[in-house]
Amino acid sequence: MVFKCILLMYYKNSGGHNYRRQGQMLTLVEYMVLLYRALLPTPVWYCFFLNKEYGSLFSSLTTGLYLTFKLTSIVQKVQLFFAALRALSRKEVHYGSYATSEQVNAAGDLCAICQEKMHAPIFLSCKHIFCEDCVAEWFERERTCPLCRALVRPADIKSYGDGSTSLLFQLF
């Protein structure tokens, strides 16, 4: 939680730039915390289920079931963590491609969202071009093009770009 607060303060002081990078960092931190929360109770529950008081067959069966369910949960969380890490290290964007200077000149030099000169223009599949930060902020709320409302391919991973936390209630 402290690390999330530090990230939010750091990006607040940067003047609102790098919105996509901030979202990727917060998503990575959230998936790291989810993985930690999944790993933390494992030794305690393992010792509890391995208790031979109820019989060795029952304790072996419950321990095996617990480890099976826990392992599948941890594998899923590790995959999500590495997907968030790949998204952070990847230079391309997952909802379009960087526009060439010819495409920007043909579409005009102003972003339709912020009405300023385009900074790191993104070319969407519907052929519209926007600033990278503007369209990333738009996609945090909606997965459609801001102009034509065409559906844009959803992200590979759930984004916790606003600093929110998963509401997962962990039983084991």
C-alpha cells in the first residue's frame, strides 16, 4: 500500500504525463500483492491440513486437495504477474500501433481529445489517431474509440491503473 502511495505521488508530481506508464506500474504492483497474498497463508494451512489427529488418510487427502487448488491459484497469479511485467516492458501499445508522421499529417496535427498537438500518436484499428496519454486515459473508462465508438480490443490483463485494489476474498 505504501509503495502504491509513493507511485501515485511520484506520477502526480510529473504533471499528469505518463498516464499509461503509471497504470502499468500500479497494475504490476497489484498483481505482485495478489501473488504475495496467495503465497503467505500456504505454510499455515499446509500444517493445519497435515494434522494426523483425524487420521492419516483424511489428512493426506485434504492436504493433497489443498495443494492442488493452491497450486492452480498460484500458477494463475504468476501468469498474470508476468503478463503485467511484459506489458510494462513492452514498447508497443496493446490497443493500436504508433502512428507514422504521414498518418499524423493526413489526420491533422491536433488530438481530438485534448485539442493540442499530438504527443506519441496512437493509430487505432478504426483508423483514428490520438495522443497516447489521452487515449490510455479514455480506455481506463471505456473500450471504444472516442470518435466513432468502434469497439477496441480489450486489454490482455485487468488494469488496476487507478490504484484500486482487488476485492478478492481469500479463504485459503
